Amino acid sequence: MNMRAPQLAFEPVDALTALCKAGGDALRLNILRALANDSFGVLELAQIFATGQSGISHHLKVLAQAGLVATRREGNAIFYRRALAQSEQLGSRLHAALLDEVDQLALPDDVQQRIAAVHSQRAATSQAFFARSAASFQAQQDLIAGLPQYRDSLLALLDSLGLPSDANAVEIGPGDGSFLPALAQRFTHVLALDNSTAMLALAQQRCHSDGLDNVHLLLADALQDDYPAADCLVLNMVLHHFAAPADALKQLALRVKPGGSLLITELCSHNQSWAREACGDLWLGFEQDDLARWAAAAGLDNGESLYVGLRNGFQIQVRHFAKPSITHGLRAATTGHQQEPAR
């Protein structure tokens, strides 16, 4: 007599099996390492790992089934990023431990070089846009979010920071200089730097017409060239033009003085892909949690946030992140090294 074995439910075990399977391949571990502070499309990952698109897609599917990567649609493209472990889910400790171990790995030199090449391609796309579109910059910006639409909210947050009277400011990517008069009124010295000659020329016209004699303009790469640290560093609708936003925040945080502030205005995540072509946006806004997480990884404390809804369907986030003062850092370090009482 044939006995049919009962069908047992192995769903919890299957979840752990998927995690173990996903972590059992060297290429998949390297993909997770590459996604630590960045997001890439399938074609970019194929370029980075010198692997066919179908092969990369297979590995991403395995990682997604294990909950190790998440997707985000940017217009017609899908970008992959690492997914954080969810404490309430089975396998969360294994998930977190796997990512912790992956972060101890060093990517092969050739992979790092190809990641740099992808970033360079993104940056070149952005620079080319501004080189050919400087004359129509303001009209294009107004299609999404012109400064007058969120200026009052930005200034209210800026004025609430209580910066010293002799504070200096650095604005990264001032565009046509629309925000420079407000900064010039509030800071003893303002440095505005841009990597686009055409855009810097527009800012120069603004400074000349408004008599902004405490504003200095500099043609420079904000992530590579040297310039003074700031009491307040301003990124006004700029982060979505950076090739690697999370890494950019980490580098820019180094340009903020201890006790200083990083002030960011950015679009919230949206799906209006025409902004890429019309405004040269590399990224279609950002999730609020992403900015907070990237800032924390850069050593910044989360400050006040304001959100401004616009009539055209976009929403702007005005964010303040503070860099701990040296005394605060020393106090935290001292507290952290206190001995625990005997049990």
C-alpha cells in the first residue's frame, strides 16, 4: 500500500535558506559590497562586474528573493540598492550579520575602477547638460520648483540655526545665484563654487548686479578640490545632480566645521521622469529616510525638517543636519569608555 507523505510547511526555513543561498556566491557578495553606499541599474552593474546583463539579472533576482536588495524606479530605469534588515522578520540577525561581514571586504581594484568610471559617466552627463542649458536654466528649474516656491521655508530654517555673527557659508552649485543675496545678508563671507563655467558666469552676473562684495565665486569640484570649511554648507536643489549622493554627503560633511550645519533642499522621491531630460536630474528626488541615513553615516545629527508641497505634484524637503562640536565628540567618547559597574 502506497503511503503519501504529508506536505510539511517549511516557509520559515525557506526564508533562511534564501539568505544562505544568496550569500553563497562571490559575485553576489561583491554586488552587495558595491551597493553599500550607492545604487546602480542592471546595465551599470553589468559594466562594473564585466558580466552579461542576463547573468547580473539572475544574481539580482536571487538577492531580491532573499530580501537583501530593494528596487527603485527612476523613470524607465530600475535601480538596485541594499535593503536594511527588518528586526521583526525571521532571519534579520543573519541578514544584518551578512551585510556587516560584507562591509569588511575590499572590492577588487578593477571593480573599484569600473565603479569610478560609472560615476564619471554620470557626472559627465550632468556637466554636459549645464554646459548647453545655462541660458534656459531658470525656466527649466521653474518647471519643477523655483526658489520663490520654497524660499520662505528655507530662510526660516536657516534663521533658526543660531549661527554666530561671524559665521561663513559655502554654497555648492549656486546655479544662477538666486540664493546668494540671502546668504550674503546673513554671513560675513560666502563662497559659492560650481564645476560649470557657464553656470558660474550666471552667478557672477547676479553678484555684480546686486553688489555682493562678500561673495567669492570659485570654479571647482566640490568633492575633489580644496576650499575652506564652512559654518553652514548649503546644497540647494543640487544633490540630485551628484553621481553618488550618499558618498557625496559623506565627503561634504568633512567640509563642515565642528558645530556647523549642513542645509539641504531637495525634491522628495517622485516618478516624473521628464525631469531628467528637461532639468538634467540624475536622480528623481530622494526618500526622506535615505537622506537621514546617509547623513548619519557621514557623522551628522538629524535636525529640523520642513516639507513644502507644490501645486505641480512635487514636494520639497528642507533639511538641517548638524555636525557635532569637538567638545560634544570628546564628551561622547569619554562616556563611551566608562567602565561598567561590577555585577
